[in-house]
Amino acid sequence: MNFTKMHGLGNDFVLVCQVQAPSQTEMSTLARKMCDRHLGVGADGLVAVYPSASADVAMRIFNSDGTLAEQCGNAMRCVARYYYERISSEKTEFAIETKVGVQPVWIIEERGKVKQVRVDMGKPVLVPKQIPVLAAGELAVNKVIRANDKTFRFSAVSMGNPHAVIEVNEAEKFPVDVWGPLLESHEIFPQKANIEFVTYHSPQEVTMRVWERGVGQTMACGSGACATVVAGFLSGRCGRKVLVHLPGGDLMVEWDEQDQHVYMTGPAEFVFDGAWLS
């Protein structure tokens, strides 16, 4: 089976092109094997790319632990560039079918080369029950969560997958590996959650690190960057258009005031092609 290794700001994926929708059981097993960084290709996730009846192309994302992910902005940018450069370069605006619906993407070229990819991540889900998070009220903003006798304040947002955004003084130095796994599986999150640790520098700039559900700490998280901006705006910590600094690089995120969709722009890079023989 041929595969392509790609990454979005260091959040890396193995892409496999298939002729039809993949078997979830088979892909889950394959994800655990291929994503293993010692015995496999090594990646944060396995992405199946296949034909779609409702969009230009379809994708499904499996985390490195084999679980199916609802959404992943970095993987979407990778699939968009893969489709444009390997399948069809007929148009620079097209749509990708994901588990949470059909999402538009735009290829941004500079001097004939793909520079960045812009993704319509859709409207954020803010109703606690739909995120889901066990929190009272219409919004889960500035709520309290306790873990190992430490108290955090968080805001919960779903970008098709659940996120909890926690403001900290210095995100770059925060012990994500210590608190990430404890908070990811906290009882307040019925389906677990991606945990973002963020520092808001100004209304237009934020630094973020992430503990991804089913993966662990990664160099970037596109949906997490979007959730960070939405949570920051709702709590009065940032504006609607924000540059998000991640360990792997920067993303520009905009929560449009008119259509209420969140737009994310950033790079996607090829690493290598290979053949899986196991």
C-alpha cells in the first residue's frame, strides 16, 4: 500500500489514497501500526483519502491510538494540498467531505507554488450539551475544573470535536505532559477533550500548546487554534482575527462576524512517499 507523509506545522500524518470509504476497524488497526514512531512510519494520525459523492474528495482521520477523530484542521490542509497537487489542479477552491460535514478550502499560491491553505472550519458549537461538557448555563465560558487539587478556569468549544481552552501565564513553559492527560479524560468531558494551554499576548496574538485527545502533545492543532480564538473572544481576551503561535509555527484564525464561521489559514508540507509492506 502506497502512502504519503505530510505535516501541518509539525502535526504529522500518513495519507493513504483509497477507492472507497474505509473500514473503521481496519483503519483503526492500521493507524496504531503505521503511526508508531519506533515500529512504523511515525505520525500523529492516519488519514484516508477517497472519492466523495457530496464533495470533491473525502477524508477520515484516525488518531495514533486508533480512535476516529471528528475534525482536524491541520490534516484538512494536508489533504487539500494533496488533492490539488496529486489528484486534480483544476480549481483552487473546492470542498472536502469530513466526518462533521462538507468544508470548503482554498489553495493560496505564490509564484506558481502552493504557499498556504485556507479552510472554512464551520460554526463553533457553544452549547455545553452539544460540545459535550458537563457545565451549567448557555455557554461554558470561564468555568472551573479541578484536577489533583489544582484549579483551572476553562472555556469549552466544539469545532466538530471538543476543546477546553485554559489560560496560563507562560504557555511555552507550562507542563502540558503533566496536566494534559489528566484534563483530557476528566469526568466533566463525556467524550474526553482536546486541551489547549494558552497565553493571550494582545487582542491579535496568542501562544498555544495542546494536548490532543487520543494522540498526546503535538506541535500544532488547527481546530484547537480555532477554539482558542473563539474562547478568547467570548471571554474578552482577544479579537476575532488572531495570529496563533504554536510550537510548529503560526496559524491565522478569523471568526467571521457575519457568517459566524471560523477560517483558518496555514501551511501544509510534503515529507516523503513510501510503501507499507506489513
